[in-house]
Amino acid sequence: MVDKKAQNQKSFESAIQTLTQVAANPTTPKNIKKNLTDLIANLKSSQDSVSVRAANAISQLDDVSQDPNMPSYVRVTLWQAVSTLESIRD
């Protein structure tokens, strides 16, 4: 049980780090940076459990990744973050 929580936390932090790197990238469009900054703030809030925050982030990232102005390499990186967040379970 403790090992699973530690693994979830590690995956969660990895996803946040990936999203932070995309948001800090100067080639990422401003509207996507804004969405990612808001998303990262929601992930870091502790109102809900890690799995609930991960599920909410997956939904938001799905919407963000549909932006036609998004460069393909940013989209791929966001999908990697989604994959990491999908591994989080209670």
C-alpha cells in the first residue's frame, strides 16, 4: 500500500515536471502556456486526492491537445504526461 502511494506520487511529480517544462518552453503558444499554468496550479492544490486531480488533468489535457495551433512536438509531450497520469490509481 505504501509502495503504491509512493509510486503514484512519483508519477504525479513526473507529470507536473513535464507540464512545467512545456509551459516554460518559449516555442509553446501563449494560450497553451496559460492553460498549462492553470492546470499545474490545479494539480498542486491539495483539495482532492492525487487520483482525482490526475483524472481532472487528463480531461483538461485532452481538450488542450486538440488546439490546432499546437506544435506537434508539444502535443506528443502532453500525451506523455497523460500517459504518466493514467498510471495513477488509488
